[in-house]
Amino acid sequence: MKYHVLTLFPEMVEQGLSASIVGRAQEKALIELNLINIRDFADNKYKQIDDYPYGGGAGMVMQPGPIIRAYDSIQTEPSKKPRLIYLTPQGRTFNQALANELSQETELVFLCGHYEGVDERVIDQIVTDEISIGDYVLTGGELAVMVIIDAISRLLPGVLNNNTSAETESFYDGLLEYPQYTRPADYEGLKVPD
């Protein structure tokens, strides 16, 4: 699986996904992470990628030009452009079924918004899916993309040491897991149930 992440903070995503299971999956070349800094596609010397919204209102909106140029820089087969997922509170709620669906892709592009979001023309032109990880607002899409990449990656063959683990996890079949215990059988008077 190849993940492309369009972001203003590539170092945040890189650090967040460089450890544990996802980090090992990258080392084994089971997944590939391509981080694209949207600021590199700004058309001004200040690397500004946002501006005031038309009609007024608080905050700034990410401009379409830098985002679309960043997206166009991704090297893929022209006839097989991968799905582009915009992380937004208004999107479809991410769950295990959606993780399973996305794990069937070979390549995914994620767009991390900031400020008041992205210019609607970006959504109209290149976004195929809008996904939310819950009914709350984060500073940007980077944390959400890390959650989604982690959930998808663990479903890919070879990422977990035991592929059955992903199939027996909580939520895989809609049920919560039972309580888990390990050794010792008796810890300071607290015993593992029979």
C-alpha cells in the first residue's frame, strides 16, 4: 500500500507513523509513505497557502492552487488516479468497515486541512471521499490521517505478525472483545477468572 499525504506538517505525520507496527511495516516495505508539503507548491516567496474567505468570517481558508499542484505532483498512472480522502468533521464517519474497504486499495491520497478548511473548489475538483474520525474539531487533519493509516495498515497482509489478529480484533465483526488477562494468574490477590 502506498499512502500519499498532502499536509502543511509532514514532520508531524512522519514522526507519528515511524514507530510501532506502522513503522515496522515501512521498514519491511509493506507500506510506503509519501509526504508532500503543500507549502512547497505556493506561488509566492512567503510560501503562503491561505487567504481570507470570500464573504467575510473568521479564520483563513487554504487556497486551491497549492493543494491542486501538490496533488498533481503525485506520480501515478494517469488512468488510475487513487482515491483522494479529505479529513473533515463533515465527512463520513470512519469505522472498521471503512478501514476494510480502504485496505483493498493499492494507493491512497490524504488531504490534511487546516484553519477553516480548504477552498470548496478543491473538494469539487479532486476529492473523492470526505472522512471524519468523530464529531469534534482538531487543529488539522494530521492526527486523523495517522489514525486512519494505522487502522488500514494493520489489515494488510504481513503487517501484523499474526494475520488472524486483525480478524479477531474488537469491532471486526461488530462485537467488542472480552476482557484480556496475562500471567501471573494471581497478581496481589487479583486472580484471573476461571
